[in-house]
Amino acid sequence: MKTVIFYSSTYNGNTLKIAESMAAVLSADLLSIEADIFNIDLSKYDLIGFGSAIHFAEHNIRLQRFVSALPLQEKHVFIFSTRCSPLLGGYHKALKGILKQQKANLVGEFSCVGFDRTGPWVLINGYNKNRPDAKDLFKARLFAEKLQQKLNPLSSIAKETITEYRHGVAFRLKGKKRIAGRKVIFLNTTSCIQCGKCIKVCPMNIFRKIGAILPVNDEDCIQCRLCAKNCPTSSIYINESFANGMRIALRETFSTKLQNRYKSKTE
């Protein structure tokens, strides 16, 4: 998923810290709107992010004008901000209105507090000291990971009809892609390069090489996502759900099978 993040961070660098955390997860191009940006080809991006500090109860006016001039129809976008107030309120309303006018598809928004030493806060040498902190940056990374999951091309594959079984593994066709997996793990065998990283990192021994690498024990998946995070071609999708989480919890409570499989892989 090709991503670009546009940001404005002109005061204490609060917004830049958040933008960098998200960019690291999304492998995104990171561009400051304060720099001279010309001839931006948005057609090559699947996801576009916009963020700034909150100035006078809304996003930076320069960012709003920048967004207003972009061709965003049907583009997946997300917005983020850093703010002084502990409550989000309606601070994203103005930018969301612009995106609606541009007919963009808003897929998520994120905000956290940031250090501010303006106005009345000079009397106490600043408010929200040391923010955003490590916890804020962690939440920003989690937000970015959820966007990846939500927009993964295989996110709807579970609804497709199973066309065949091989080696006990279910297969589906989605366009020209051949997808292996039953309910939890889905592997795009068309784009998989057989590097074997999923086999090495999976603590539950889900993946095996049977001619090709396949997810043969997806009922034992604990949704840790190490395989998806380490896949160089983004060929793996984990169908995270409450039902799958409860399945794991129940099996952990009433059976030692998952624990034994985990031990056999890690010891």
C-alpha cells in the first residue's frame, strides 16, 4: 500500500513526531507542506495522510488550503493532529468538511495532546510537558497498523467462495490472485516470493513449505501478526476479529494444545 503523509509542524515538532511514527509503520513518503511541493502525482498513492497542530480550534489554515487544492476524489485519506486540550472536541471538523467537498474517502483520524507554551501557559512554563510521549507514539503506530489492516486488498477475502482444498488448505480466487487460507490467515500465493520469513517468525508453526509455502494450521493462529509484519510483499492478511480472539481465549482455557505448539516452536 503506497502511502504519503503531508504534515505541518512549525512550533515544537509535536506533529512531526506523530507523522514519523505513522510513516515508519506505513513505509510512507513524508512531506512537509512548508517545503516547496510542486507537481505531486497522487495517482500512485493508495493512502494519503494530512496532519498539523490544532490552531484556534482547527487544523493549520495553510494545511486546509493545501488540501482544498488537491484532487482527492475517491482517494483513501486519514487525518491526524496534536492539540493542547485533553479533549478532541470538534477540532477536526473544518478539515473533514474540506475532505467531504473534495469527495475523498476518510478512513480514519487520530489525535493526541502536545506540549504548548503559548497564551496563558507561559505562566506555568508550558502545558502537556514532554508530550507527545512514548505512549502517544505507540498509539500512533497502532493507528497506522489498523489502517493497514482495514485497507488490505485481502480484507474481504473471507466472504469469497472456497474453490478447492489442497493439502488440507482452502483456496479462493480473487481476480487473478489465488488465495490460500480458511478463516484467519490468508496468503496471496500469486505475490508470495517464497522467502520463508513467515515460517521463521511464526511462534505457532502455522506455515509450512509443501511445494509452496502454505498456512496449514490457521486454527492455531493467535493473531500476533508477526508474519504479516515481516512479509516483504505484503502477501499475508490476518482476519482479526472478536470471534477469533474468543476462540483463542477458550482454547487457552480448556486445552494445552496452543501452549504445547508454542513451546515446540520456541524452545
